[in-house]
Amino acid sequence: MKDIIVINPFLNFWVLGTVPTEDIKTTKTPEKIKILIDETLQEQLHNQHNRLHVEQCEQLMSDIHQQMVILNLHRLSVTYFEIDDIVIIGGKYYFINDKKIVKITNNHLIINKMYDTSLMFLPYDLNNEHSSIYLPLNIHPNSYMYSLALLTLYCLFNTPFKTRNEALGILNQIVSIELYWCISRCLETDSNKRKLLFI
């Protein structure tokens, strides 16, 4: 178990709205919430020989997407994910890095700061030949779906994917299950066609 102190006031509201109350221990300072986590996603991967089961990957996508829906209701979204951004609390996956939360302005996320193009799970909008080298960049609020799909594939196959074609190639190994369709919809290059659905 590890302790994480969440200080961002909005994230406090968000965590309070999603984490079971028995998992929350409040400190004497009201703006801080102490959460006892089961393990980080990195630790879970390490404990399971660097691969998650299909059911865990489905839960990972579903749990994180539910949090993103809450953020979107408040006109906020996330640009991309890294493994260190995710923890497990009470058997559910939670995104905890409030530094990656961006305000939605005119139906876009405005990227004003330089970002590392070598990161493994960058969305297509930030990691393709059409991305501008000039800031600011405007990207779609659902760009997180692309990033989450890449992260999920990594957890499932223990293989990083830098291009969409690489991801789709390995994704064909699970073509007969619904996780395939969920991930493939998230990997649409046209952000207006991206959907995170389990059917």
C-alpha cells in the first residue's frame, strides 16, 4: 500500500465522486485527501509478468473512460496517459495526474507547452506527420481515447506501438473479442469517429 496526497481542489471533488468512501482517509487539512492505494499500474504489470489479462484491460479502459466522462462534463479533458498516471484503488483503475488535465476551449484542447514526442502513448493528434511544430496546437477532447487504446495494448501484449499501423497489426491477434472493436474504434485517425464503446 502507498499513500498519495491529492491537493488539487478539482481533483479532490473528482476523486470524492468516484472512489468508494471506505477507501478515503481525510487528513486534518481539508484541502488534502489521503488515499490508500492497492498498487500502481506499473506494479500490477510487474507482478503479472508485464501483461494484463483481457478482462483487466477491459476494466482499465472502462474505469478510466468513466473518469474522463466526468472531466468532460466540467469542460476538461486529458491529453495523454502514461503508466505512472494510473493506480488501483479498491480493485478499480484511477487516473491521478492532475497536471495533464486541460480545459476544453471551443471544443478543443489547446496545447501551449512543448511535449516529449518520444512518449509511448501519445495520441495521433500529437504524434503524426500532420502535427504542427508550432504552438499552440488545438486537439480534440477525445484524444485521450487514442492514448488509452495504446496504453491498453501495451498492457495486453507488453509491446509499445509508435504508429497506428503497428498497433492495428498486433490488435488483429484478438479480432474475435469485443476488446478488439473497442480499441480499434479508439484508434481512428479521424477524431470525430473515435468512440470508446464495448458492444
